[in-house]
Amino acid sequence: MRSIDLTDADLQRADLRRVDLSRAVIDGTNVQGAIYNVDTQFPEDFDPAAAGAILTNEASADCPPLE
């Protein structure tokens, strides 16, 4: 995945399960109420829970693949 600039993006209540944001620029991105799972990848210095995102126990197999 290439780097993407999501600075100040509104991802509030988004479904981020299985999403790879590891190379994204997410300064100021609103993830309040967004859901993510263990397969979601965030930049190393980003704490999704502290930013208001919600960790779900739903397994990746329960989520449709993203294309």
C-alpha cells in the first residue's frame, strides 16, 4: 500500500476492520466511534483507543473482504 494523507479526515464511526493504515498520515484524523479489529493496522505512533476508536472482537472471517 502506498502512503495516503488522511490529515484532518473524518472517519468517525467508520468500519476500519482489516484496513491497512500503517503508512497513512493521520494527524488530526477523527476516528471517534470507528470500529477496528486485530487485523487493522495503524501507524506505529498512533493509539486508536486513545483517539476514540472501538476495538471489536469480531474475527476477520466475519468481515467481508475489502477491495
